[in-house]
Amino acid sequence: MDHLKMAVTKIAYHKPNVLLVEKSVSRYAQEYLLAKDISLVLNIKRPLLERIARCTGAQIVPSIDHLTSQKLGYCETFHVDKFFEEHGSAGQGGKKSTKTLMFFEDCPKPLGCT
């Protein structure tokens, strides 16, 4: 528990708003991040992390030991929207299918789009 608190403190020192990770994160670490108002996105595939890093100017770090403020990316706004399929076709069980998309807007350089 103390190690997790130290790890979250190291991350919070750089004042990120959103943290994207390739795998999962301990439930306790998730709670500590939430307490520090840091949004967490789990299970992002590596190619997608690389595209987001390119657009935001971030560098992907293998562990928090390599974290410096020069490696943080930037975008003006980040939001998540859920879209419901409107084509009249229902998915399994008659439910409409949904897509949840993340938007990274107004990145410093126009190197891609979401």
C-alpha cells in the first residue's frame, strides 16, 4: 500500500489530468489517483497509445521511474462521449449497440486527429 501511495505521489507531482495505461492498475492505486483528481484510462493498446502520444507530444514511459515533466503530453480538452447506433439494427438481446470514444482536442501540433 505504501509503495502504491508513493507511485501515485510521483505521478501527481507532475500534475497530469489524464493517465493512459496499457494494462491494468491496482484498485488501490485507482482510488489514490481518483483522490488526486487524475482520470485513468485502462487497457489502451500500444498502437493507440503511440498515436495519442504523437498527437499530444507525449512520450510513453515504461514505468514511473522514468517519468519527467518533459514527457507529458498536452491537449486543450479531453472528453469521453458515448454514441448509440441509430441504424435500426439491434445487437444481441435487442439492445442498441454503443461506442464510447475519447476525444483529445486542440493538441499542440496537427499531427493527427481523433
